[in-house]
Amino acid sequence: MLQSVIPSIYPMVKANYRLTFSQVGWITFTFQLTASILQPFVGNYTDKKPKPYSFAVGMAFTFLGIILLAVSSGFHSILVAVGCVGIGSSIFHPEASKVAYYASGGRRGLAQSIFQLGGNTGSAIGPLLVALIVIPRGQFYILWFITAAVLGMIVLTKVGNWYKAHLFLRASGKIVFTEQRQELSKRKVTISIIILLVLIFSKYFYLTSITSYFTFYLIDKFHLSVQESQFHLFLFLASVAAGTFLGGPLGDKFGRKIIIWISILGIAPFTLLLPHVDLFWTRILSVIIGIIMASAFSAILVYAQELLPGKVGMISGLFFGFAFGIAGIGSALLGRLADKTSIEYVFNICAYLPLLGIITGFLPNIKSPKRT
């Protein structure tokens, strides 16, 4: 929810500070870069030396970033603010994803989906709250969101207590956590990880076109107000939250590979149609795309974790970090392209990205672990 404040205020800060689309893209790039570049290193470090209270530290950085965002007075101060929020995200995700993995009881897809559901539900609620609280009153009212950051630090400290106790029980032998090794060569594992990263590229490059520029697209093409466009963004993000919960348990039941295939390649007909329909069908198609596409990440992440058991933090950091990094680079490039052409042209180009989902066929079939 706190992270989603950033793209939600783009129309307001673009108008207030006379920013170009390129500058809007650089704001997203700064946030996504700081949220991505540290994650694999944090994950690799905490695989060796777990840090049960790192979640709360990450939330403290986000708390600081939200305060700075509320009092920012221009482009460069906004960059500093979103950078702090990004650092908080990079500290939080690897260890938090590991907790979901350890608490899963073998139903790792379901656990990861619940974890992702929390994030995506917050991402959906954020723009709605910004439209209700911030847009009518002004940028300073972003400060209301620090209440959620404080509550988050309290809750995450409690989660850290559970994690610390779990690690103690594992170290003392009272909990035996078994991880199933896959009978795959190192080369096959490497190729599979590369394929999964390409699929993440496809998903998140397309997703950033929606989260960063959907409001501008609706305002430009259908002449909606900022608040009306934020409501449509909320519908899309709410559909992403709903779809998030499907991917994990369906992957547990039917296999992660088939879910990855459906969730990436399956949205291609809808993304190709989206730029050519009226407002009613834009709303309907955006919801369908959000539901189907959102099921991908949980399945992809757990598939990768099962390829490399014992490196859950590093894999989580790599994939969360790569996802955020791609989103940041994509936003900067798409903003530049929008300045050179138009927002509508950007959506036409991005519509072809889900076709990359066809490479899912090259992934090996792997065995899912038994429930423990």
C-alpha cells in the first residue's frame, strides 16, 4: 500500500512541478532500482546469517520515505524520497518470502500466494486512498500513510519473534525441514532460471505500463478526471490482488509449469485487444488481464525456489529484485517513448510482450515437495 502511493500521485506531481513523462519514468526507475539492486545480496547474506528483525528495519526506511515524499518540493527531492521507500522494500522481501516458505507446511505455492495477496491488495487500496485523501487536499496529506508504516513495524516485530523461535527450534533439531532435490544438471537449472527471468521481464515490463501510465492513458484517450482514472487503476490492481491468490494453490495442485504458461501467454489476446476498445471494454479487459497475469509470480518464484533448495533467500531476492528492476527500467524507457510518440502508442507496443510466454515450454517438469 505504501509503495503504491508513488505511482498514484504521478498525475498530481506531474502537474504541480511540470514534469515530463521521462521524469515520471525516472521517479519509477529510482524507486524500482533501489528496491531491486540490493535484494539478491540481502537474500544471499540472510541465507547464511538469518536476520529475524530485518522486516521491521525495512519498514522503517519506508516510513522515512513516506515522510520525505509528503514534504518534497520538486523532482530531485521526490527521487530521494522514493529511493528510501525502495531501500525498505529491498530489505523486507527476501526474509519475508523465506518466512512464507518455512511456514508453508509444504504448500509453498499457497503460502507464497497469501504473501503476494497481502502486497497486491495493498497495491490496489493505495491508489483508492490517494484519490480519496491526497488528490482533493494536496501532497502534504501523504503523511496520513505513516500510520500504516508504524503499524507495520509493530506487526513485523511480532513476525520476527516467530521467525527467531522457528530458527532456534530448527537449530536444536526439534523441527526437521526437508527440501527435495531436483535431479537436474547445473546447466539445465541455469537455463531454467534464465527462462524464468525472461518471463518475469515480460510480465513486469507490461505491468509497469499499466501501473505507471494507465491513468495518463485513460485521461488522454477517454478524457477522464484524475480521480476517475485512479478508480480504474484501482479496479486493475484489485484484479491483480484477486488473481495473485489463484496461482500458488493451482500450481500446488496442477503443477507450476502449466500455471506459468497460462498466466503469461494466456493474457496475450486480451493485451493485444486492449488498445483498440472503448472505455467499457477497457475496464473489462484490464480486469481480465490483471486476474490472469497475477497468477504468474507466485508460481514462478516457488518453481525457482524448488530448483535451488537451500537458497530461498537468494532466489527470492533475485526474482523480487529483477521484477522491480525491470519495472523501473521499463517505466523510464516507456516514459521516454511516450514523450517521443504518445501514451496510446506505448500501450500498442507493450501489448505484444506476453507472447514471450511461449518459451515456458522449454522449462523442465519438476517434482513438487510433499506436505510436511
